[in-house]
Amino acid sequence: MQAKMTVNKAFTISTIDPRVYGTFLEHMGRAVYSGIYEPGHKTADAKGFRQDVKELVKELNTPLIRYPGGNFLSGYNWEDGIGKNRPKRLDLAWKTVETNEVGLHEFINWSKEVNAEVNMAINLGTRGIDAARNIVEYCNHPGGTYWSDLRRQNGAEAPFNIKTWCLGNEMDGPWQIGGKTAEEYGRLAAEAAKVMKWVDPTIELVVCGSSNDQMPTFASWEATVLEHTYEHVDYLSLHSYYGNHKNDLQNYLAMSVGMDRFIKSVTAICDYIKAKKRSNKTLNLSFDEWNIWYHSNEKDSENEPWQQAPPILEDIYNFEDALLFGCLLITLLKNSDRVKIACLAQLVNVIAPIMTEKNGAAWRQATFYPFMQAAHHGHGTVLRHNLDVPAYDCVDFNAVPFVESVAIHNEVKNEIIVFAVNRSANESTDFTAELQGFNPTSILEFTEISGHDVKQVNTKDTCPVVPKKADAASINGNQLTASLKPLSWNMIRVGVADK
Ligand code: AHR
């Protein structure tokens, strides 16, 4: 099969916001307790946080971590996680017991150690404007007031200066503690947003869109919520999880087409409200929960309630998951003009790229690698491209290109980075990219994940699903040529000289 990409230096989509490589850590399952935090573990630091996990998070290179939920958020009192008195509470979202040993200060300090900013979420399920303005004052006000001085007493003299805040979580979901109609939520979010920005006008706010595009209220939810909040907020959220429930590989690998359609639809709704309000402001998107989630569904339905840190949502990812995951990443990048924040849900143990054994090792899932490669190398300007490639039809999608790809120009490093997934199960692809306006000089790196059984997983002991060096790539004039193996994730980095 042939795939011909054409890009031109002058035709660009947008600069990539590094926050598109955000992740998410919720107080649920073993994400926090026996995930990032396990006092007594042989690698634990003086505060009880696992150093081996910190090292893997740094290796992943995520610049932003959404916290502390998720569904958990909607019943959470942030004050339970500060000071000496840490009450144990029932978490009604996941039917577990939350000990609150880890709270605001512990998490913010930990995130600094892994070089990430915090994307803080506030509870708009059981709580409201008062708790919202107080937490902003606690985190971001320098001092001389009740909440900011309490922060200082609790050991943080300097404000945390948290920049990005989420106004609740999945408030359209009937499963949400304190779920709301679009009218109820829109009004509450607008008032919370207003006072949060009065406390700190430098913050940015994410308002909740639908929990996914299959919700019965999808689209009208977005429109109503934005009617109330458009001028107060900076991003609208999208959430979506994918799974190979039908065990249909070609259909599964096409699900990123659904993600693209979802992003385009939500963008259209934002622009509809912009037009309706005659606003000069363009609202951007925060895809603040995305991932594959289905392997653990059956096991989780058997869980006993009210355990502390039970192993829930522990999907073990395989090679086909890594391929779809790559397509999803590429889709987020291709929409970098509107998707400025995205959070892989989640980071450790709970539908995560990083897993831990209690008292044992931390290890990398198959999905760790496409994310890590993109988070390290996928920076710069996304180039508009034309891709001439055969396509296929499957159960849920038509005209799915056999190759999903994106090209990025990193102006600082003088590189072009191509990420590409070959969806074909049996044909390798002769991939060419005509790099108009560029002077390509050398192939800096060509790595691929390929050649595995689609159900191949990594485990704590073996790690077969990893990128390996590929060699069939070359430069001829301004043309890049590479061979993409059947069912493969590929990263090609090309050095370019000034023209
Ligand atoms: O990431 C797991 C859960 O998925 C989150 O708590 C919730 O927001 C979503 O439904």
C-alpha cells in the first residue's frame, strides 16, 4: 500500500500546547494509596511517596496532572486534606473508604517533584461557590487572610499559584454525586467562576461538557452550559473512553475517527455560542479524560464496597490498545488549534500507563510508550497535511484511512516529527512525505512498535511492547520515505536545515 503525505511549511494548524500531554490522578482505587504513595515501600521517600513511581512519571514527561477527581471530586471536602486532622470518609462515588492521608499539600509537593503543574478540580456536586472561592484563596492568595494564612501555617509560605481549575466533574451524569441539569450547573458554574476569578484573575477555568458524546443531553448540554458561562470560562471539557468490546480490530482502530468527530462537534457548539453572543472570544477545549477503558469492567462489577484502596479499573493494555492509543494521540494533535489541554485518564494503576505492585515493582504498560514518545518529541507547530491513502469501511465508521498520521515542525530543534499508525493488519505501507518549504538533512530517529500478537501485553516481569529501532527510512531531496509495518506505531524524526 502507498501513503503520500504532503505538507508545506507555510500551512500550519497551530502550536502544540504542552498541556495536551496532561494526565489525571484521582483519589480512587490504587492510584494514590499503593500507587504514588506507599509508606513502607522500599523506595518510599521520607513522606511515603514511592521514588520508583516518581521516576516513571518523570520519564513519561507529563506537564500537567488533573486532581483529585473524577467522580470522587463531587463528594470531596478539600479541607479534609489539609492540616493534622484527616477524617476517614465514605467515598460514595467508588463505594470505598478515603483516609485523606494524602491531600492538597502532599499532592502539590509531589507534583513539583515530578515536574508537573496541577490542574485542580473543585467540587460542584455537594458544594458550591463558598468552597470554590476558599480553595482559590488558600492556594493562590499570598497571605494576610484566613485561608492564605492557614496555608502558611500548614507549611507553605509561598502561594501554590495553581493556574488551571476545573469547575466540577461530569455534572450531566446521573451517577454523579449531586448531578445537575444543564441549567442548574450552568448557573452554578458561572457564579463559581466569577468569584474564583475575583480572588485570582490570573487563573484559567474549564467548564464541564458532556460526560461523553453518547449522553442523551449531548450538544444541548454544551449549548446551555455555555449560554451561562461563556464569558467566565476558558475551556470546555470533553471526556471519552474507548474499548474493543466487540473484539473487532479494524473497527476498534477506527475509534479515533469518533474522537475527531466529537472534537469537531464540540468546537462547532462553542462557535455557535460565540456567534450568538457576538463575542470576540474563542473558547478552547480541554479533553480532560481520554483513554481506553474496558478490560476491567467485569471484574469491577464484583467488588465488595467500603474497602480502602481496592484494585479497581486496573486495565492491562495490549498491543492493539497501544495502536488505538497512538491514533487517539495523533487525533488530539491534529486538533491542536482548539484542544489546548488533554488529560490521559489516568496516571497510576487506575486505567493507567504506570502500574505498581504493592511492596513490589513499578512497570510500564504498552500505552506508556506512544505517550512518552509524543510527550518528549511532539512539540512545535502541527502542519496541515494532505494524506493520500486507501481507506476502509467498518461497522461503526466509513472511509477510515489505513494510515493515521501527523507531522510537526519543531522550530527550536530544527526537526520534523511524524507520528503514524498503520491500521492495516496485513499490508505494510510505503509512506512518503513531501516536505515542501523544508530542507530535510537526515533521519534522526525512526522507531516503531510492531510485530506483536494484538493481545500481547506487558507485565511486571516482561516488557515486549516497546518501541524498537526501525531502519527503512530515507531522505531524497525534500521527500521522506519510510516503510510502515502492518499494525505499527511509528515515530520518525527528521533533521531540517534553514532554507
Ligand atoms: O477516570 C475514571 C472515571 O471516569 C472518572 O472518575 C469519571 O470522571 C469518569 O466517568
